[in-house]
Amino acid sequence: MVSALLPFEGPADLSRIEAPVTLKAYLICAFAACGGLFFGYDTGWINGVLGMPYFITLYTGYTYDYDKKQPIGVDPTNFGLPSSTKSLMTSILSCGTFFGALIAGDIADFIGRRLTIIIGCLIFCVGCVLQIASTNQTVLFVFGRLIAGLGVGFISTVIILYMSEIAPRKVRGALVSAYQFCITVGILLANCVVYATQDRNDTGSYRIPIGVQFLWALILGTGLFILPESPRYHVMKGQLHSAAKSLAYVRGQPIESEYIKDELAEIVANHEYEMQVVPQTSYIGSWVACFHGSLRKGNSNIRRIILGCGLQMWQQLTGINFIFYFGTTFFQQLGTISNPFFISLITTLVNVLSTPISFVAIEYLGRRFLLIWGAIGMIIMQFIVAIIGTTAGRVEADDPAAVRAMVAFICLNIFFFATTWGPTGWVVIGECFPLPIRSRGVGISTACNWFWNCIIAVVAPYMVGNSKGSANLGPKVFFIWGSLCIFSMLFAYFLVPEMKGLTLEQIDKMMEEVSPRKSRKWMPKTTFVAELARRDAEKSRQQWRDVNAATNTAGLEGGMGGGYQEANELGDIDSYGTHTVVHGGGGGYGNQQSMGRDPYESPNTVRY
């Protein structure tokens, strides 16, 4: 345990556990959030490229008249890649990210959060090179997307972990939401690039959108050489001095600041507390520990895993990535929209402009409120889209006003997602896991996101496609997405606690004490430093009683580590007051007064 090697002193005053928010904290998190560009940009360019005339002719052999802007010898609604090809090319990246997300947690614990993200950028670049190198070789293109997906899995997992661990608690939700905002910006940038290259009659039509991705890897990978490592990673490794330096940097405070000492003490105390709860076993055993505990207890590891994985699953099953992956080809197949690329650009713009609303809403309204009401909004919008699309919006009805209304409600559906489930799903998985399993918990949850992302990418083309073997549901698919949003709402209501305004350490305590439905009213009563001091004092008092009973001697009182009552009378241990608490090992023997110590303080204690 950390404190056995490097004990500390810290606050019992709740107001002193974190430094005031500075501009530097905002800038560091904003830069780290750029990792969302990888996910978003890939979603955007694959959506557009799959509908590009040159790309379609390259992989199908169809011919296209670029002057008249129409295919030759084939109906425009049938001019496209087969459902199987679209499914494979889209879903294989998600397959890579699934495995990348699972691996990333262990690597981040071994070499650090920062270096893991840099490695992810390098792997991603290798995948991009393979995709650019392909012409009509499906195998090479697909393999490149698989490798790129591995890199995105590293980045998407560890960025959330890194941001959650360095962001100040008062604005953590807003700053982690910036990750989702960068995803939307990435989708928008990709749509702009695709819109500019869609009519090119050469390989530049798809190679330019792919090649732009190198820029994101260069920016993020280079910048992370400058940024500090997560202080919580250093605490986990027992490197308290390095943790203090990193914490001082991200908080914009001198290393000798009382704020830095107090926050670091709370982080260490929480880590020690969790290490006592989580069994320390083999490598396999440590993975199994992620699934330990009772389903009835809100703070058990298995409940946290269900919370993280469930949120990521239901986020994908809202159907939002159906719009961003296959929106262009879906609008083409409807036969009622004249410029599908432009409509996709509009839906993406709505996504980008809506997401910043969550920066404020997530801190004022809370995570739980947004998830519940966001799901309700999406249920209503998606059912309206489905109803219009199967009635007045059909091709035979020839009703342009109905088609415009359908597009408008699709945009409103995107608005509800972008302000609620989009950012909040990422925020909560970064907050809900204790430090000993945090990297793996975030990794498993992110892998779950990519697993369901992959399922949707595989299945969706067959749901709406008009090729042989496809269901050709068309707008009726929104009945399915709307129905799934009902389950998203129920999940949020029964299983998602409110975490706004709490430190990561306080969230652990809240999940231990109250159910999700009562979590909004929960308030912290003490710090982990004070709690551990109280436990150690109780342990020492019990030791004193046991020895006294065994020897039937009253003269050992001065030699033992001391009792809670006696120590408290000296003012050195205060569980609920504002005195500084000194936390040590667990009691010891010998008279320490000659060393300037209180007789009730552990001889292991070395003040920070």
C-alpha cells in the first residue's frame, strides 16, 4: 500500500481537497480531448466515401457519368456497394477498437496514460498508410482499417481515463464532454473534406479524406510529450513525489501549496482504502476482481462494470451512429432527397452546434437528469421520423414538405443525443470506477461501446439496404431505434447515480452509501484521510485493549500506538472537524516523543 511507504498528512475539511480551477486545467483537458477527432473523423469519412461514385466503381465495376452525375446502365437507387462490403468496411474498424480498448487499460497501468496514447497514435498512422496504399484490394483496405481501429481503441480508452483523472471536479463533466464535442467536430471536418472531393474522378476522392487523419495523430502525439502524466497513475505506482509534481502542474499551483498537499493526501487515502477492498492476486485474478461483488451493492465492482458497459451499449443502441455511418447511403436509397451529401453535412453541423450545450447542462442539471430526459426526447423524435417516413414521406407520396419534416426531426433527434447521451456516457465511465480497477473498467466499458458499434455497423446495411438478402426497412428502422431508447431511459433511471460536483474519491463513497435514485441528495460528510485516520485509531485502540487484556497490565498505555479517544483529545485526529489529519501505518510500539512525534502516531508516518 502507498501509505506504508510514503505516508502523508491531509485534510478533514471538505473545502480543502482540491485547488481552485485555473485556465491551465482547461487548456490541458481541451487539448487531450482532441483524441475524439480520431473517432469522429473516421465515422465521417467512411460515411461519405462509401457513397462516392469513384469508390463505388472501383469496388463494383459500375460505370459513372461525371458530367451528368448519374450512373450508366444501373438505376441510381441501386448504384452502391453491396451490403456485405459496406458492412465489412465499416465494422472492421470497430472490431480493432474493441481489442485495442481491452489491451489499452493494462498498458496504461504499466507504462502510463500519456505514453499509451502516443503509441496509439503511431499504430493509427500505420493503419492509415495501409488504407491509402489500397486501390481496389478489399483485403488491404480492410486490414488497414483493422490496424487503425487498434490505435483508436488505445486512444479512445486512455483519453477518457487521463482526462477524468486530471480534470477538476467542479468542471470535470464539462471538460470530459469536450471529448464528445471533438468527436462531432471530427465528423464535421470529415464531411467537409468528403463534400469537397466527392466528384473527383481519381483516387484522390478517397485518399485525401483518409490522409488528413495524419494531422490529428501528429498534433495529439506531439502535444502529449509536453503534458504531464496523470498524478493518480503515479500514486498507484507509489511515486508520491512525481504525483505531487504532476498535480501541481495541472492545478497551476506551487508544489508546496497546501491545496496540492491536501488533494494528494485524499487521492492516496482513497487508493489505500480501495486496495484494502480489492483483493491483490495474480494477473488473471486482478481481471476477475473487476467482476467481484454483489449485484445488490451499488459500489461493488460488478455493478460498476454493468454501469459502464450498459451506458456504452445503450449509447450505441440509440441508433445515432446509423445516421453518421450510413446517413449518406440511406438518404440515397430513400429516393426522395436530391443531395444526400449536403443533408449529411447539415446533420453533422447540428451535432457539432448542439454538443457545447452539454458543457453547462451536465454541471447544472447533472448526469442522471440528462440521460433520462435525453432518452425521452429521442424516443419521441425517432417515432415521429418513422411515422412520417412510412406515410407522407414515401417516394410514391411525392410530398417534399414531408421529406423536409423528416429531415428536421432527424436533426432534432441528433440534438437530443448530442446534448445528453453523447457526452454523458463518456463522462460517467470516467468517474464510476475506483483507482485499482479504473483503467480496466474504462477499457472494458469502451470496448463494450466498440462492440456494439461493430454490431450496428455489421447489421445496419442489411436492415435498410435494397440488395438481395437485405430487409429494406427504410424509415421503418427508426421504430427499432426509438424502441431501444425506451430501454436506455429505464437503464438511466434505475442504475445511473448522480455524480456532479464530487471528486472521484467522493463518488466511491456515494456509491457505497446510497442507491442511484437517492444519489442526487447525497453530500460528503468526511474525507478519506479522516476516515482512514479514524479506522487506524480504532485499530490501535483495539490492539491496546487486546494486549492489556492478555497481560492484565495497565502500564502499556504509553507504549502502544494509542487509542482514538486519547489521540482525539490531543487534537491530532479529527474525523469530522477541520484539523489536519495525520495518517500512518496502523499503530506501533515504542515511545516516539523523543523524535518529536505524538505517542499515538504510527512510527511509519512521514509527513508529506
